[in-house]
Amino acid sequence: MRPDCIIATGRSDFPNQVNNALCFPYIFRGALDVSASTINEAMKVACVRAIAKLARREASDVAARAYGGKAPHFGPDYIIPTPFDPRLLVELATAVAQAAMDSGVATRPIEDMVAYRERLSSFVFRTGWAMKPVFARAKAEPKRVVYTEGEEETILRAVQTVVEEGLARPVLLGRPEVITRRIERIGLNLQPGRDFELVNIHSDPRFNDYWQQYHQLAERRGVTPALAKSLVRSRGTLIGALMLARGEADAMICGMVGRFQKKLEHLLEVLPLDPGISAPAAMSAVANDKGLTFFLDTHVQETPAPSRSPKRPCRRPCA
């Protein structure tokens, strides 16, 4: 066998499994959604082209779970998605439905394809319907969001999605050489300066301003100038909080690595609570068949007082 051969088989224990489950469910989904009178060649070709296009796309963190947590990269061992890729429903059904309409076999054309894609996404991702208004508002006015663990692969995949969807203007904290190397290794289409702002934690020109501001805030708690320099140089959460306080960012995402409580301490050192707020709190949302349920407090206070917490979870019925 030639060493440059690319092989695809029907076996699941080899790369590039060709399985009819990649096509049939989504061809039928697209055809049924437009009440197609037949399944023609145009619809089949559209499905195949959507599969080929999907294989070349960067996998999000959610899609990577279908591949054992490791995002695939287009190449000899990956020329076709797995049947369990969660993106297949949205991409293939949409392509088939559009082809049916373009070829004149759709008896019930879809008027709003954007809304159709969003509805399909909600079937795959339960939180999609709840986040729809949040995403719409984010796209209307993208904010500067600081990712304090900018070197983490999970963060980089999330930033890829944020950039593709136009949800925010990402700012990544980290070492440029590490971020660049990991972007290349996991096959993302990201470039500093074009897709995100990169803050080098070891040589940012604002370092002196940052540590001096932090020292002024924390010196009464025993933080010396030397300690302030050391902490600002090594704590991404602290840098992100200072950027927020200085108006250089609008929001911050942190907590992928490290201790939650320690990160919260850094935040409160720089960003005090608003007047009338006695304690910070965290909120979690759980999406299931019964709707969306919010829980407060789930991380910050180990034994929250009843007066500070709702007597029962806030529940919003699924629309």
C-alpha cells in the first residue's frame, strides 16, 4: 500500500468511517421541513457538499466532545465527520432544505432561514432557546471581553466560536508564543490583531500603571510595591479586573484553572460591590425538558442565609 493513500471504510474502528447515518436523517429532516415532493440530485449534492465543508471547519468545544474531547483536524485521518458530530443536524438539514427550495421541489418554502437554523440549533443545544436574546444583543453591540486564561485550549476554541458568530471583541491574556503554538496545534483559524487583542502578561507597556493602581488599592492590607508587581505579573484574574476598572474592557471570563475563591478575592480587591450589596453571589442555570431553572447561590457562599436567597428556584417555562 502506498504511504500517501487516504482510506475510508465502513468500519468504526478505522479513521474516516463512511456511514449512511451521516446523510439519511438530515436529508429527511430538510426535506420534511419544506414538504419536498421528492428527494432529487440537487438535495443529495447539497448534503454531500455540506459534509465536506463541515470536515474543514474548526470544531468548537461542544463538537470536540463527539471526538473524545480532542477536536479533529482535516487531514488523512479525518476527511469526513463522525455520525455523532452535533453540527450535522444544523448544517446538513439547512443545506438540503435550501437546495429543495432552489430546485423547485419544496411545497412549503422556509421564509426565514436564519430562524430555521436557530430552531435546529435549539434541538441540539438545549440552552439555545434561552440564550437566543442574549446572543442577539451581543451581536448588535459587541463588547470587549477579557479571557484571563487565554492559553487554555478550551478558551481558544470558545474564542473561535465568538469570532465566527460576532458575539464579542475578545482580549486574550497570555504568552504570545504559547497562544500561537496552541492555535496551530488544534487547527483554529485565529490571528492576533485580526481576530483578537493579545495582552502579553510578561511585557505589556501598561504594567507599571497596573501594579501602581493595584498597590494603591491594596497597600492598607499589607501589599508592598514588590508584592504588587509580582501579583500583577503572574495573576491573569488581577490583570483582567484592572482592565475592567480602567475601562479597557467591558467584561471578563475567568476560572478555567485555579481556585474559584482565590479568583473572587482578586476581583473584589479591584472591583468593590455596589452600594447596598452585602455579598457577592453566583447563579447557575439548568436546562431540561421542564424548562430553564436558575439556582442561587451555588459557588460563593457555602451556607447562604435564607434572607439572601430565594425560597425556591426561579423557573421559566420552556417556550
